[in-house]
Amino acid sequence: MRITRAGGGALISPAVTGPLIEAFTGRRRARARPPVALARLTAREREVFDLVVEGRTNTEIARMLSIAETTVKTHLGRVLDKLGLRDRVHAVMYAYENALVPPGTRR
């Protein structure tokens, strides 16, 4: 492992950075338990939540679940309320912080 100093801070070699991040996120995933608040969601709300976390739009979610776009908005509003979240971005942050989505994955 090569550590160099630059401007008073330490830099870690790129050869070490990848394995270091993987080791950290792997341990985090192994320890993480789904938040209790998720149990408050209905099955449909959980589906909507998961699709929002994937980055899907309301239109896409409505098409995928064969429901109206206004119904998607209703479910999403309930999800945000039950989980204490502000918006879609906060929902994605919540999913990553609670290891519901492993970092670097794409669905």
C-alpha cells in the first residue's frame, strides 16, 4: 500500500481504494437489517418504493404496475409519509443508507 502526502492530506493508492470500499460496504451489508418502518408499507407501497429507488418515473411505474399515475402518486405520498421522507431523492438515500440497495448496483 502506497500512501503519499499532498497538501497536508493523505492519499491512498487507487489499487487499495477499490478493495477498501468493497470491504467496508460488504461489512455494512452483512450487518444491516431492514428498518422496522418498512413493515408499515403495504405490498403495493413497497413495490412503488422499490421502483422509485430504481429511478423510475411515475409514468413508468404506472405502466409497469398497470395502475393510474394518480394512484402511483397516492402510494408514493403514503410511502414518504410512513417512512418520514421528504421526496424521491430522500427515498433513494434511505434505501442506500439502510442497505436496501447495494452500492454500485443497477437493476
